[in-house]
Amino acid sequence: MARVLIGWASRAGAATDVAELLADELRKGGHDVAVEDLKGSPVGDGRDLVVLGSGVQAGQWYPEATQWIKANEPQLKKTRVALFNVCLNAADPDKRAEALGYNRAVTTKLSPLVEESFAGRYVPAKVSWLKRIFLRTLQKPGQDHVDETAVRSWGRKLGELVRS
């Protein structure tokens, strides 16, 4: 049984949902999993695997995620790390490389074993009025593309990684 931390940063809840689904799959594999909002500064050392994820805005991970990584970089370099982001571009197969590229700023600090990008959601009520107006001009309605099957599949792969 491995000790796993899944840390996330989210605005509309998609990264939170992904983290919980990943945790569910890892727990099914018998692992001890903590799921934590990175705003709360969870402790990452002493873990066999640290899975970090964030929503994306303007091609960047949320600041609380990158700040937590920076603050914990020495410990993270001593353990296995996996990364994921959640963004609407991941819903478009033609934009997969771009969506995975959002992890680039984080991968320059860490050497993750694996990384992924999951399709997210846009919830108008959870963004600022200015952004809502901007997205309305682009005719962007609310969207939810979170793919539970894809997330659970990756969670099982993480379970295999931590066993090896």
C-alpha cells in the first residue's frame, strides 16, 4: 500500500472532481490517499506518490498550485510526481498537445513520471462578470466536458505506477 497525496487548485470545481475520482481509483487499489486543496498547504513529504493538478486560465496553472510547487520543490524532487491539468482545450482532440503544454511551466521545475490533461468545464456563475461578458461575446455557453471514464482510467495507471 502506497501513501499518496493528490493536491489540486480549482475555480469551477473540475480539478476538484478529477482529484476525487483519481483518489477513488487509488483507494480501490488499496492505497492510502489524501486529497487536499493546495491553498491549504498540505504536506507532501513522506508520500510514495504526489499527484498535482490545476485548472488552467490563460494557459497557466492557478497561482496557488505553482506557489505550492515552488515552496515544496526540494521534497518533490525526492519522490514520484504525476501532473494533470483541467481545461476546455483538452475537450478538442486537435488541441491535445496544446492542453498538455500547459503543464510545461511546472515540468521545468519537476520531472513528473506521467502527466495528463483532462477536459474541464466552464460555469458562467463561477467566473468574474468581466470574464463572463468577454466569453459571451465569443458565444461561449456553459460547458461540462469532464470525462469520468478517462479520469478513472488514468487513476488506475497511477496505481500501477506506484506499485512498481
